Amino acid sequence: MICLIPCAAFSEELWSVSAKKIEIDSRDKIIGFRIRLKSASIDSLTKIPISWSICVSNFLNEEPEWNTSLDASVGVGAAYIEPKYFNNFIRIEKYAGRGSTEMPLDVELKITVTTDFEATRDIVIPMSGLKILQVVNTTKKTRK
């Protein structure tokens, strides 16, 4: 039996995402993050930190197919990352819609920090706190 599931149409336009500014205390360590995309998919993650777990969720039952999330968490406390990690850290592809259906893009980044590896706090960075720039793509991707 063959099951065909329709997929969203994407624009093949790639965009690089960076955090404009991450305000954390000098004692804070970044031990996790979640990026949530509406009307976009993940093209690539620039670098996966050593000892980190990454989980990408596309088209789960509670989400439409044009929404994507990526959850990342540290496996060992010593492998925490610095705020500079979030400079051009992910490339996304916008959803093009079907026909005249244009879906507005929204991106949210949630960063989890700790000072003692027991208590954590989340810093939510909305799309206005992110820099999203179009990537000049010299090689055109071919979807099959």
C-alpha cells in the first residue's frame, strides 16, 4: 500500500535567522532553545553543538503542515552555548501558499538559561527581536 500525503508548497527562498540581542547575566549558561516557525520550514541548522539533542517537528497532529518547530537541549552542562551561537544559526524556507493563499511568516525563539543547572528560566525573543535576511542562493535546490 502506498500512502501519499500532500505537502506544502515552498518558495525556494532561503532566509537566515539571527537573534539581534540576547540579554543574559554573565553567570547564565544557555542550555536549551526552541525555534517555532509559522509558514516556514527549516532548510538547515548552521551548526549542531557537541553533546546537544535536536528534535525537529513538522506536521504533527496539533500543527498544520506549514508550521515547524525545533527543540534543542544540552546533554552535559559543560556543553552550554554562548549567545553568539545565535548569529545566522538557522536557515529557513518560507511557505509559498497554494494559489492566492499567502500565509504570514512568524518566527519565535525561546532560549533556556541556568546559573546552577537546577533552576532554569526562559527568554522569549519574538520575530521583532530577530534579524531575518534573505540568503543569496547560488545553487538552486530541486524538489522531487
